[in-house]
Amino acid sequence: MTSVVVICLDSVRKDYFDRYADEIQSMSDFSMSGSRAASCWSVPSHASFLTGVLPTEHGIHTDNLDFSTVPRQDVLTGQLGDHHSTYISANQFTTPEFGFDAWFDSGYPISEGRYFHEGIDATNSTGIRDHIHRSLRSDHKNKSILNGMFSKLSNMAGEWPIAAPLDDGCKSISKRAISVASEQNDDIFMFINMMEGHLPHRLFRGMDQEQFDLSPTWHSNSFDHWEYNESNEEKKGDFREEVDKFRDFYSASIEYLDRQVAKLIESLQDTLEDNLVTIVMADHGENLGGEDDRYLMEHTGALTEGVLHVPFEVVNSPIEISGTDSPFSLCELPDLITAIIEGEDYTLGERPVSAEVLGEGLHLDSKESDYWNRAIRCTYVDGERFEWDTLGNSYRVAVTTNGPSTESIIEEGVTVGEDLKNRFNADLQSYKDELSENSGKSGGVSETTESRLRELGYL
């Protein structure tokens, strides 16, 4: 039997991964150049690559953030037989609060207030005194107190011109992953999400300040990317310095992830005696304000190549994987992993490649909320991407199938054929209208989670 670890580098786009992730690529047996995400943000994308279907089919999106509404038997983890499934993630959405644990046998959410998993989470404390009192009542007093200290130092780093002492969870995840792997006697399926590629960006210890221009006084929260996105093209020039800094920190984060993930893969291979296949990928990419990104920043409310074109590397595969230059959807992940475990060769890209986002209802502060909350679909055909939305916009876009994450609009107002629309299981406008009628019925989130989502740019 074979154990499988999937490492999701949140928000890492393909071309920047190719540029700054040399170590992972050197370890890879198969570099899949045509991988495309199924959506543009974490919740629907995670649900798609673990169920193998698009958001309108699994029903998890901005109007339903509860992963547990999809039965486990319809998820990859419910189809792996004797494999113990576990997740270790720093993504705020992949937590019990959003039902993500229902899909796994065990799980370890990592937060900025929980560097040591055994200790209590400092983000749930209402101040230093409260945290000390809670720590002293816990089973792991010292590690709980240390969680509070590290959390406080990280917050101070956002206000003072110093590097944060810790990353965004990468090292904590690595320690936990090695520990879980060494404790399991059975074959395992492990899902890991690392958040260093996701905003907010700031300087933290371990980043390469010699290679990149990283100022300890800069924080991405000082850059209002929504103001940038909603500015006209002439006004966007006023943000040039902020965009350049964002790109530097984004690049440095990927380079940091490359070093740490390469070490983790080697350690897991040693722990599991090379009976391990590792897949390194991303749930979506990131717009970085360039022409090929339609002069957009961040990843929500758009299905550009910068957002959809993502890395996909397979390390130590026991099967032959073909179709590496063809576009393929991350929805094929369950089929590929099943083939790896069963020892059957697999060809990628034999299914239509499509993506969709059904709105961005979490963006409450935008002055153009109707635009950002539109539903968008796209599908790939012979080096082109056809895109349409619920506001009546439609495009035919030229894309680079297996090169950089670039695109150029060939035609606006294009008529999208029924053969392409029929690649989806529901009419886009009808589905969006139904969501609007039922909006607000899925409940809210805790204050702690709401604060974190605001920091991540979702509110």
C-alpha cells in the first residue's frame, strides 16, 4: 500500500512557483504544467479538488461554507478504504467551525495563536491576563503560555519595524505532520494547507532579505487592494510602489515555502520509509496587478490565468502519469490519487476543464459589491478560455496552455455556445438567483474567525 500527502500552497500561482520553487521542482517526478483550479478562492476550490466536481454540484461556496453538508462517502477521503485520513492546515476555513473535520479521521487546525498544538489557542483569549489564567488551567501550561507569547510578538511585528518571529504556520504544520506520520501504523492520506502565499504579507523570520527587497516596516494591510481594483487604469499608476512591494513579499513567501516544503517531504519520506507519494499544488493563484491579470490584485471575484493556473508536482509516484502538457482540472485529483493507491497508470486532461465562482458575498465593504458578487464561469477549448458571468459579460481569451500564467482577450461580447454551457450541470443565472433567494440562511461565524477572515482580505 502507498501513503499519499497532498501539500496545498495556498494562493501560489504557477509562473511564480516555477520561478521561485526550484527545490520542489528538482524533487518532482512529474511536473504538470497545465493544472487549473476549479474556483478562485479557498472554500469552493477545496471542496472541488476533494470531491472531484464543480461548486454548483457539491454546493459549497459563498452561500454555504459548511463542508459537512457533503457526505463523506462523496469525498475522496471516504473512498480510500483502510487509509487513515488526516488534515493539518493553517487555512481558517479548513476547521471544525466550517465542518472540514467531518471529511477526515483526524485533524489539526493551526492558527497564529497556536504554534504548539498541545497548548491552547491564544486567539481565543481576551487579553494577556485571561490567557495566562486559561493556560494555567490547561493540561499543557508552558506550551499554552508560549502560544500567547509568540502570538503577541507576531502582532507587535505588524506595528513595529521588526520581523515577526514566526511564519504563518508552515513550521508548525511540518512538525505536526512528521509527528502524525511517525505515530500512524496504517497507510495514511494527509492533506496539508500552508498559508504563507496568502495575504496578509509582512516580514517574518526566515525570509530571504538578501534576494528580495523586504522592508520590516511594510505590511500588505496598508495597501488597499480593493481601492486599486476599483480605480481606472490611469489611477492605478499611483499604486506602483505598493504593487511592487506586494510582488516582492509574495515572491519571497514562495521561496521560503520551497525550502521548508522540500525539507518536509524529505523528512516524511524518511519517516514512512519512502512508501510515500507527495503531491504539491495550490487551491488557486493570485492576481498581481499586471496586464495579464487585467490590472487586478488578489484572487477573489475573477477567473484570470493568474488565479486559475496553479502548480502541480508529483514526488515519488509509483505509476506512470501522462498528459502532462494538457490542461487539466484539479477536479481530477481524487481519480489520480485513487489510481496511485491502486497502482494503475493515469492520463490527465481527458475531461473538460472548467471553473466557476458563484459570488463573493463576504466582501461587504466594496463600493462595487454587485460587480464583485457576480457569478462567473469559464471553460477551456484548444488554447482558449471562454468566460461569461451573470452581468452579461462574456469573453474569448487566448491562454498559454503550458507556459506562464498569461492571457489576452481576443473578443468581448462573444456568444458562448450551448455545447460549452452544457459542460456545467445547472444554468448559471438560475443557480445564482436561487442562491440570492436563500442568502443569509447558513448562519454566521465566531468573532475570532470573522477577525481572521477580515485580516485575510475576505471581509
